[in-house]
Amino acid sequence: QVQLVESGGGLVQPGGSLRLSCAASGSIVKINRMGWYRQAQGKQRELVAYFFSGGDTDYADSVKGRFTISGDNAKNTVYLQMNSLKLEDTAVYYCTANVQGLYLSGDYWGQGIQVTVSS
């Protein structure tokens, strides 16, 4: 019984900014890591960024320097601040978490949230 809920997507012009949030809830013992993937129309799903429970982060080369991932361990929430957005950032963004639950452990996914960058 672990759920991930994303928020903060929408439409933005090139060069603009958005902040995505993902909150995990349920029977959680420990979250090992949380992060974001994205999938553009007609393309494969790709890693965007990861936040680890110890505070370490990892980014795809395509977003490094523009996106910042952060987390609040106490709130089981991860954020993705997206600046200097480009047309190619348009995609459905999926939150994911590797969770140690009360009875079950594994990878969980949100339902996805649309980010559209358009002039």
C-alpha cells in the first residue's frame, strides 16, 4: 500500500520554469531512493534525476545544470526544479521510488504528469 502522487506539471514557454513534486504515502518503512523519469511521445522512457536517502543526487546529461532534484526525507517527498526549459523537455514525467514497505518492498511508480514546453 504505497502510493506516489505527482503535482506541478503544466504548460510553459521555452526558457521558463516549473517545479514538480512527488509525495509517497502508505506503509513505508524506508525509502531508499526517489527520482524522476520522462517519456516523450514516440520515444523511450529515460532517466531524468535521482535523489538518494543520504542526500546524493544523479542527473541525466541532458538536464544537468538546468534541473535540480531535492528531497525531504521526513515528508517522503521529492522535488524537481526545472529551469531554462527547452522544447525537447516536453514529456510525461513519472515519479519513481524504491521502497522498503511493511510487508512488500520494491519499485513504485506514479501515474505521470504532463510537462509541455511550447511557444
